[in-house]
Amino acid sequence: MKIRALTLSAFALLAAAAFFATRSYAEPDQVKLIVPGVWFREGDLETQGHCNNIIIEMKDYLIVVDANYPSGARLALQSAKRISDKPVKYVFDTHHHGDHLYGNAVWSQAGAVTLAYTGVMDELKRYEPARWMAAAKKRPDVAELNLDAPEPPKQTFDKSPFVLKDSTREVRFYFFGWAHTRGDGFVYLPKEKVLCTGDAVVNGPHNNTSDANIGNWPAVIRNVQRLDIQYVLPGHGEPGGKELLEGQLQFMNDLHKAVDNAIKQGKKLENIVTGATTSITLPDNVKNWVGKSLASQVKDAYEEISQKKPHGDLPH
């Protein structure tokens, strides 16, 4: 094996506990041990637009959660090689957005099989190649792949959960319903009680509701909460515990409720959203998820409720 930090299980668990207890700032591009054989790599969202990656060690290979953008994929691949000399066999796309899937070709070239819930394919058919071509105009890492469209996942599943298992670990891949996108996939390690959420759960003001079903989002998280969970590894923001699930649920619930109340009071969209600002306020218990995108989230919720369709079903 190559560099293998904290190989003793007891010491590793203590280190993981200390990490959660003391960390209070973002560390993009740093790799942290969560439990023995599971690492969290925080993406540089602020300057590179990267998502987080999770690296899971199996007996003979590694699984990586999310392909990232191409530049993020290369960085995550480097991290995986530093952690272990085992090959990356599977890369799981939690959903179709570019910061989670556009790096697929990088991983395929490295010999990995990209994997996703079948709903991801449906979303790619719906939105691509238009989004890929737009990204190629802004992102050199996308343009330099010289592809006409993003590479779709090589393998999909339609029965949940899909399970990968060997003598050392069991990894379950779930679909619980339409929240952030129609294809939202979760990765769950039952023995370790680790959950990887993609963007269905984030830690901070990182929600994108454009392709969402805002009204159904809380129901999806309630389904997730039935699992025995100790560690929550989000698509963006720092790792945490079950409190991230409840906070994300309450944010979406309060967002939908506040906008629905405004509509019932006869308020028009222009009365509650002006440019990048909104008159809608949300309670302090969800302030962790409230940020500069609140106005767009209020707009999306308004359109979803007033048109009686999930926002992802509306033209945009």
C-alpha cells in the first residue's frame, strides 16, 4: 500500500471524532478520514465550482462518489492514488449536474466504470447537450475534452438499493424520489452508518432548485432518515451528522410554506422578488441554508406552487 494514514482502527475512529468536534472552517482540496476506509474530499466550490468527493475503500478497489467537473475529477483521482494503490473501479454520479457528472470521461479514461440511477439518464436527455456546450464556453476543463456532450454513466440501475459488497464492506446505492433532481442518488454504508447525499442535502447556502421538486424534497429526506445514520457527507459544504438532514428538510419545508402563504395572500412574484432580493424571510433555525440564492429559490418555489408542477417540469 501507498500512504495509508491512520491504519489502526481505534486511532482512526478517534481521529474522525476529533475532526468533527474541532473543524469549523472550510478546507477545499483537503482529504479527511471519516471512518476507517472512507475519506471525504472537500471540493473548491468558491473558485473552481467543484463538488465534494467521497472515496470508499473495498477489498480490491475503490469507489468514488461523484465525478465532479473534469478538473475536479483529476484532483480527486490524485487524492485516491495518494490514499491507496487500489484502482478506482466505480464512480457514482449522484445526479446529472455538471459539477457532479461532467468529469465522467476523465474517470473512464482512468479505467473506472461510471454508475448512476437511471433517472440521471433521463435528465441528461432532457437538458443536454445544451448545458454542456454552455459550460464549454466558460470552463477550459470542459472545453479541452473536445466532446459534443457529457459522457453518460456507463452503468445504471433502476431497482433501489443497488448493492456492491465484498468481504470487507457493503455499499448501498439508493433512490428515494425527486428532490434536487429526478435522478438523486444516495450512497449508504450500513455498517459504518455513513451517508453520502449529493446535492439533495448540502451544508450551507448551496441549494440549486432549478431542476427540483421543492414540494417533494422534504418527503425524500424523511425517507432517508429511516436509515441508521451517524455521518452525513454532503455534495457541498462540510461533513456533519443527522442534523444536516433535519436542517435541509426544514429549509425546504419553510421555503415552500412561506411562498405558499404569500400566494394565498394574493401577492404576485414581483411583490416578493426584486432582482436578487426577496421580502420572504425564513426562521433562524434554517439560516445555515439561507444565502445569496434565496431570491432565486423563492422564485422557483413561487413558479412551482402557482403553476402546480415541480419546478423541474417547467420550461427553463
